[in-house]
Amino acid sequence: MDYTVCVLPGDGIGPDITDQAVKVLHAVGQKFGHGFTFTEHMIGGGAIDAAGHPLPQETIDACTKADAVLLGAVGGPKWDDVQHKLRPEQGLLGIRKALGLFANLRPAVIYPELAQASYLRPDIVRQGIDLMVLRELTGGIYFGRPQGVRTHEGQRVGINSMVYSEEEIRRIGRMAFEIAGKRRGRLCSVDKANVLDVSRLWREVIAELARDYPQVELSHMYVDNAAMQLVRDPSQFDVIVTGNMFGDILSDEAATITGSIGLLPSASLGQSRPGLFEPVHGSAPDLAGQDAANPLATILSAAMLCTYGLGLETEGRAVEDAVHAVLGRGHRTADLATDRSEIVGCSRMGDLVCDQLLGQG
Ligand code: NAD
């Protein structure tokens, strides 16, 4: 099959790391007989400089036409003091909105070779951590109305509203059951149904959906307990689905316990293609252009692009396996290295993953 991927390198290390992911996707094409066509467009600070806007219309048009979008990162000190309307991050928010991306997927995996990077006790890490947090991205308390600060009876009152319609819950719920069905078949829905009416509806709708997915084992957990269980015994989780604010917090918690920011990929998905695939980390301006960044989070985002963006599950798994194998052989970028002799640059790390994928590693 032929696929078009729109690449948005962005700022800082963005170009370094997306170059490596593109290289890996070329290798996927070669190995599995797919044709990948790449188009490259501007986003973020560089787009402000060149086109006067962090998300030029031309970029939106190119993304909309593509089968998938691969993003590096945006931002940097150069644009820190530009007026609010023209901040690099507006490019990110804008593209997510333009593509109707309502679900954010963030896996948290502990690689046995990097177990010492985790903040958890070794006996907990040994149980294994391989979970996925699926966060609703466009609803809930961040967008619900009424919102704002008002004066009531002589004092200021801040208001935000957690609002979910059953359709909003149903579409993220369906995605969660589908994903759990393709993994280990366990879905944990996280809410605060002991306190919040909106959570009671969330729980009800998710439970209704479960009838359509008998092969998936559904459980419910209150968010405060989920926050504890993630550090106490993360091995119990396969897929976690939750609303926007709970997901914001839990996905960062889940990511942090792995300890390796350079290894964390993400995917944002809508009802149809294209999805957006990007590393969790930022533009690391301190490393830009030095061939020193860790490209693995972006390469693993390319793996998610295959699996969740194009339905190429075997190809996605092959990329993940190649990353495991390269780490297993002791290769490290500087951020992960404990021994200077094993350090490789960004580009070399990309080459190692390609070679492994093509059986030349
Ligand atoms: P950051 O993630 O860019 O960097 C935090 C630390 O992690 C730095 O020490 C950096 O060198 C290191 N790091 C990050 N990615 C790395 C990689 N791939 N390999 C090796 N080391 C890596 O976060 P920050 O310093 O808070 O922000 C820098 C800029 O990035 C800011 O302008 C911020 O607004 C922006 N940012 C963008 C995104 C995004 O595009 N999604 C996300 C977060 C921050």
C-alpha cells in the first residue's frame, strides 16, 4: 500500500528526531513492501518567523490530506516573549483542533534494560510495566461551560464545569475497548463516580458499551485510587481510559514512573484519519542541532503511527521490537547512558534501529 505522511519537524531538536523516524518508516516500507511519501511543513516558532503564524493554513491543508501526521516538537527561548496570540504552542493546539483529535494515547513501558531509570522500587519494576493511558482530549472540565472568574456577593469566585455528553463518552469508550481488545484484553475506566454526577454517567455509558466487547475484561476505579495503584502496582494495568483532566494527570504520572523522557511516544486520534503522532518531550533547545537528542520517542511514535494511524500492527510491533533489540545490545544516547563508551548520537541511533529492522543489526 502507499501512504502519505505529513511531517512537521517544528523547533529545537524537532528536525533531528523526525529525520530519524522518517528513516525508520522508509525501512518499514522497504521491509514490508509499502510506499511512504513524506511531505514536510512548518509549525511552531519557525513558522512564526517564516510565515507570521505558528500554524499556517498550508500546513493545515497538507495535514488534512495526509494519511498520518508525524510531529517533532515546538517552542524555544526565542519565542518565549512573543505576544500570546503568536506562541509556538498555539500551533500544537490548533492542529489537534483542526484534525478533530479527541483521544490521546500514551503508553508507559519499562524496558528491562533500562529498569534502573525507573523511580519505583526494583521489586515493583520487576513485575513489568506495559500500560496505555487513553485520555479524552476535547471535553470535560477544560472546556465545559460555565467557566471564568466572577464576583458574587462581594468576592471573586472561580468556576469550571466538568461536562460530558453520553456521545463524547461513547466514542472514547469504543476506542478504548478496541485498543484493549488488541492488547491484553483488560480495560480500567477511571472516574470519580462516588462524588461527581458526570462520572456516574461516564461509568454507566462505559458499562453499557462493555456488552459489545465480551472479550474485554472491564473494571472501574476511582481516580484517587488509580493514582496510588500506578505507583504501588502498575503491572495490574493494561489500558486505562479516563476523562480529560484525570487523564492529563495520570498519563504524566504513568510516564514519569518509567524515568526516561526520551522514550515516551504518543498518539492523538480522531474519528478517522489522519492521526497525529509525536514524542511526549519538548523541543530540548539545549540539544538542538548537536546530533545528541534521543530519537527513540519519535521512532516509537512512528511505530504508533503504523499501528494506530494506518492499521499496520505487524509493522508497528516490528519497530518496537527493533528499538528493544538496539537497547538490549547496550546502545544508548547520552540521556540514557550510564557508561560513556556506549553513547551514540541521534543519527546513529536511527541507523541502528533501521539496520535491526532490516535484519542487518
Ligand atoms: P523538554 O522536554 O524540551 O526538555 C526537558 C529536559 O529533557 C531537557 O533537559 C532536555 O534536554 C531533555 N530532553 C527532552 N527531550 C529529549 C530527547 N529527545 N533526548 C534527550 N534529552 C531530551 O522540556 P522543556 O525544557 O520544559 O521545554 C523546552 C521547550 O519545549 C519549551 O519551549 C517548551 O514550551 C517546549 N515544549 C514543547 C512540547 C511539544 O512540542 N509537545 C512539549 C513540552 C515542551
